[in-house]
Amino acid sequence: MHTTERTVAFRDIAPQAPVHVLVVPRRHIDHAGALGEDHAGDLVAMFGAARSIAAQEGIDGDERGYRLVFNVGKDAQNSVPHLHLHVLGGRPMTWPPG
């Protein structure tokens, strides 16, 4: 769906919104809680990819919008041991989620 030198993005297999894309760094990082200063370039690339995906999916801008989510740990339902950023949109987001 979207690739860069530092990231790969693909649709979630169990989407929670009409647009639900995962942005994954090519370099292995366990989860957001393991991030350090040396990961700054990976994070910038992930957020840039998310912005591009939002534009591609038509959910960017003031009229629509999207949510970016990192999950860390079992209580957050983080079941994949590799850092990934959820890009969610295409409907109004509610709080609490679900």
C-alpha cells in the first residue's frame, strides 16, 4: 500500500474503522516503550508515512481527520512484538474507543 526506505504500510486484517492502516518501521523495534533517541529518524518516517496515507485515503485536513495510535503491552492489546502505528479514520472517532 505504501513503502518508503524506512517504513512499510498495509491495511489491518481486523479493521476498527473504514480506514485502518498499520505503519511499520523496517528496523526492528519491540514497541513504543522501547524507543530511544537513536529511533528519531524511524519515528519521523512513520509520521510522514501516516500523513501521506491520510492524504491518499482522503481523511486528512480540517474537515475529516484521523487518529494515530501506538499500543504498548498486553493491557493495550499489543499482540505483535514489533512497533507499529495505527492510522484510523473514515468515521467520527468516539471516546472511549470501541
